[in-house]
Amino acid sequence: MIEKITKKIVFKIIKERFVKEVPFLKLLGIKVSKFDYPEVEMVLDWNNELMGNVVQESLHGGVTATILDSVGGLVAVGNFISTEKNLTADYLKTRIGRMGTIDMRVDYLLPGRGAIFTATGRVIRAGKRVTVCRMEMHNDKNDCIALGTGSYLWSDKKDRVPK
């Protein structure tokens, strides 16, 4: 018999995996501070090595886009887990493992200055195959420095290997 796991355990496992196992997020220092859908939040401490504009001393736009995309993906995963009835480990691993960003737009509103940056997101629309999310990034003065809109594809097809 396949054992189902609770949503609370699934959220905890995914949060830990994002923090400990995604090499690029570890490299940048991005951490998941909240993951209890619909509350999803990621944080990033200022690091001079992430500076994109040395004159303005602001965060690189690619780092901003990365944290927005990451929180959008995590919000999409949270929504999926919250609505999914089949909570077997194998099914969740397969479905979440095949989710990916298909489109993302970033609006840079202010230079990325601050000591701590916080990204949050929410689901705008969730269908069977695509979830659309809206993300925000604020600095420690609560200035909104960037907005993002991301579309995330859910595939339940088996991976195809080219012949």
C-alpha cells in the first residue's frame, strides 16, 4: 500500500530542500523564511559580490530576477500541494520535479539597495497545466524595488529521450 503523507510534512520537506539542495540559491545566499501556503517568503542579505551597479551600489538585476522566479515557483508549488489530493511521495516528486518556468517578466522599480531583501508571491490563476503568479521584492525599508509575473508549467508527461 502506498502511504500518503500530510501537507504539513510536504511543506517542511520542500522548504528544507530549497534551502539545502538548490546550488544556485545557496551560492547567492537566498533562504526560504516562510513556506506555509499561502504565506511564502524568501530573503536575501546584502552581499557586495552580488552588486550589479558599482556606482549606485545596488543589487544585480539577475539576482533580483532569480529571487522573484524562485519565490514564484515556490508559490506555485504551495498552491499545487494545497489543492492536490494525491499526496504520495512518488507522485509529488514526479509532478513537482517536472514543474518549470515558462515565462517571466520583471519590472525593476528602484535600484536594489538595502541590507535585506524580501520576496513574496501569490497565485493569480492556477489551472491544470499552468499556474500564474505575481511576485514582489522589498528592501529592509519596505520599498518595493521589483515586481514579477511568472508562468509555471505543470507537466505530467513522461520525460522523452530523443532517439
